[in-house]
Amino acid sequence: MNMDHSRVPLALRSAAFGLVAALVSCGGSESPDAEGSRATAVASSVARRLMEPKVVNVRELIDKGRPDLARTVIESFGPGLVADLGAEEPLLRARVSYLEGNSAEWLGLVEQARAIDPKDPRPYATAVEIYAAMNRLDAARAELQRGAAAVGSVVTPELQRAQGIVAIVTPGGAKAGLSLLEAAHRADGDLPFMARPLGQAYYLMAQVAFAGDQPTLALERMESSLTHDPEDLDARQFYGELLIGVKKDFVAGLDVLEQVFAEGQPIAADLGRHHWRAGISAQLQTEPGIARKHYLRAQELGCPDVKTGTARTFMREQAVASLERALLAASVSDEEITRASVAEFVALRPDPEGVSRREAALTMVAAANDALAEQDFDRAAGLISGAVTTDRGAQGIAEVQCGLLQSKAIAAVEAGEAEQALRYAAEATEVRPDSAVSWHMLGELQYAMGDFAPAAASLLKATSYARAAREPLGIEVSQMLAECQHLSQNSVGAVATLEQALREVGPGETGQRDEIVRYLKILKD
């Protein structure tokens, strides 16, 4: 995993040079004079640093790569604070300018700080880190040499930090860089601009450990890395992968990876594959709910492995189970569970959402027809409602709705509930306005209740739709229509109806022909 150089502040952005200077001893004992000199250097480092809250805030913002916020705070510095800061004030602005991409301004600010105190190590350290970030290696070398000459034989924590940064961005220099940075941090625990370098140093050393088949050590070093720099996306990604790969902790590891993905890390493919692996692991541990969650997330991320092998079989089985739950919930009119189960079914299917919803709705329609055949009206009604909610345009919904209302009308007639039967029949014609059977049923009920004019209108629609469908209702219906027309003072319509019926009488239906002829004579006379 490579560092994203666009997000690494200052010197950590470059692939710097192999200058791990011998200005600082990394181990071994020191002479009393050296110890005294080091103590003096540390004391001087602390004395140079103003701990006013605004200044501390600016340093932290620079370390986090937020020059916009840092500049806003710097602009609020009053004259007194600027004076107290001395050389550090232009150095802070130099760092901000560089982070903003103003390569023409920062060096002048460094020179301004150097002029205030030529022996102050901070301008040299700042220049080293910025030059290294710009990949101007010769200039960085020169600044380190100038800094060493200016401060004498004692390396201050600021220069030691700069050396450590140079080392960790040098191929193979992570170990030496970490030692230098740790030494600087031990010497001056409040030394600014250390969080990011230390985090990167431990991160690099974690990679070294992992490459050397020391996964546990790699995990420990990554924990140290994130202690110093918890915001680095690359480091957090590597940590999440270690949690999964080393500790087999999919919960914690995926949580970390999901966070960095949400923050913009382009790891969709890797994240999807990790969820796929987590799904397989959950399957092996007989945890289908957890497996389903991971497979769905992997599918959402475009992982191709979910569409093959074990995962594909599992997803199919889970889809069937989800549809069965949807059917059961719909049959008892539990709308909430129906919607949730259909959503699960759609998510588990590899087809587009519209195709899966149509399949679920058609399955509910078929189940509603079965319920209707069994005269289970409540179950049929729930399934129809579920189908409408799932996909209103699914074929057969209107037909089964109409069939349910017709069946309810018949049941109401048998129970002696004429008004209720009439309402059901009327609703059936609203659901399917072209249903000859529904209009016939409504007309018969209206006729039985003595409402001849409405009955005539209903029966006329019934015969018209039946003829259009080439499914005539029979002479009896035409006779009833004619009677209703006659009784509602529409004798002309009654004659026309009977004449049409006479034309439709078959050759062998002599009795019906004679009856129609007789009735026509009565009407005409």
C-alpha cells in the first residue's frame, strides 16, 4: 500500500534522499558533555516555543493539512502575539503558504525568520521539510548542512525531526527515521509537527513487519501509528485489513474500512471482497443473517464473487425464503413485514429491481387466485393488496381483484345480504370496467331489487362487452335486458335488444326463437 502523497504534509510528500545524518547518535551512551549539550538544546527548544492557545491550534491545523483554517487563525493574531512569536510567525505562514501551493512565497518567509535569528534551528528545519516535499533534494541537503553549522555540534529536536522525516521517506530508511523521530519526541514531548511523521514512521515499519511475516508486530505498530495520526486514510485502511487478516475480526476490520471508504478512500473493490469473505465465514459458522448482510453489501459494492459459487447459491435460497415470508405476511395483511420481505427479495436477486418486484407481485397474484379457489377471501384480499404494493402494474391484479369481489357478491347473496352483494358487484365493475361478467352480475342484482333502469344500463354494458370479446352471454340475458328496458319506459331499446337476440338464436333453438318472437309482438302491439 503506497502513501497518498497528495495528503501527506510537508516533507512526508516526497521520495527523499538517503541522508540519514550522523548528527545524532541513535543508541549507546553519551558523554557528560553530550548529555549537557542535549539538555541545553532541549531547554532552548522549549523556550523558543510559545504555548498560546491560538498558536498551538495553528500548529495542529498545519499538521493535519488544513491550511485554510490555519490561515484564518493566523490572520487573527494581534501585534503583540506576532511580536512574541518572533521567528515562528513567518515560519507558520511559510508552512501554510506551501500547503496552499504558493511555492513563490514560502522561501521569503523562511528567510525572514532566519534573519531574525540566524542560529535558530527552526527556519532550517522548516526549509528541509518543504524542500524535501518539493523533491528538491540538493536544496534539502544544503539546508541540513546550514542548520548543523548554525547550531553547532548539538542537534536540536527541530533538526532531529527534520532528519527523521527525511529518513522515513527514503526507501529503506523507515527504521532509522523512526528512531530519530522517537528520539526527538522523547527529548521534547511537545515538539510540534510530530504527529504525522511518527504516524507514518510506525505505518512504514508495520509494512516492513508484515512483509517479513510478522503480522502480530505489524498490527501493534499500526496501533501505535494511529495513536499519533488517527486521520490518515492509508494507515487506517492497512489497519482494517490487518484486523481482518491477522485477528480474523471482520466486525472491527470492516467497520474501519467502511469508515475510510465513506471518507473518500477508493477501495470499493477491496471492501466488497472483504464483505464477500465475511459472508462465507458467517455461512461456515451457520449465521445466515450475518452472511446475508455481508453478501448484500458485497453485491452493492459490485463484487463479482457474490454471483458465483457458494454465495450465489446462498443468495438464491435466501431470496426464496424472503419471498415466502412476503407471501405469508401478505396473506395476513401485515403490510410492514410484506414490504420489508419484498425489499430483501429484491436486494438478494441479481435482476434489476423492477424485474424482481414484478416477479414477487405475480407470485402473490397466483397465490391470491389459489386462495380465491378455496373461498378464503381474507387471504386473497391480503395477497392482492401485497401485489398492488409490490408492483401495481403486474399482470392479473385487476382480474383477481374482480374475481374476489364477484365471489364476495355471490356469498352475500347466499347470506341474504342484497345491499352488500350490490356493493361488491358495483366495485367489481370499477376494478374491471370491461368485465362482462361483473356488469351481468350487477344488472341481475339491480333487476332483482326492482331497479330496472340501472339494471338495463348494466346489462346493456354486459352484452356489449361480451360481444366484443366474442363470448355472448346467452339469450336469457338479452331477454332480461329487454324486460328491464321495457319496464323503464324504453320500449324502443327493448325491441332493438330482442331483434338483436333473434339474429343470434341458433338453428336448433326453436323454443327460444318462438319466445322472442312472441315477446316482440307484444312490445310492437
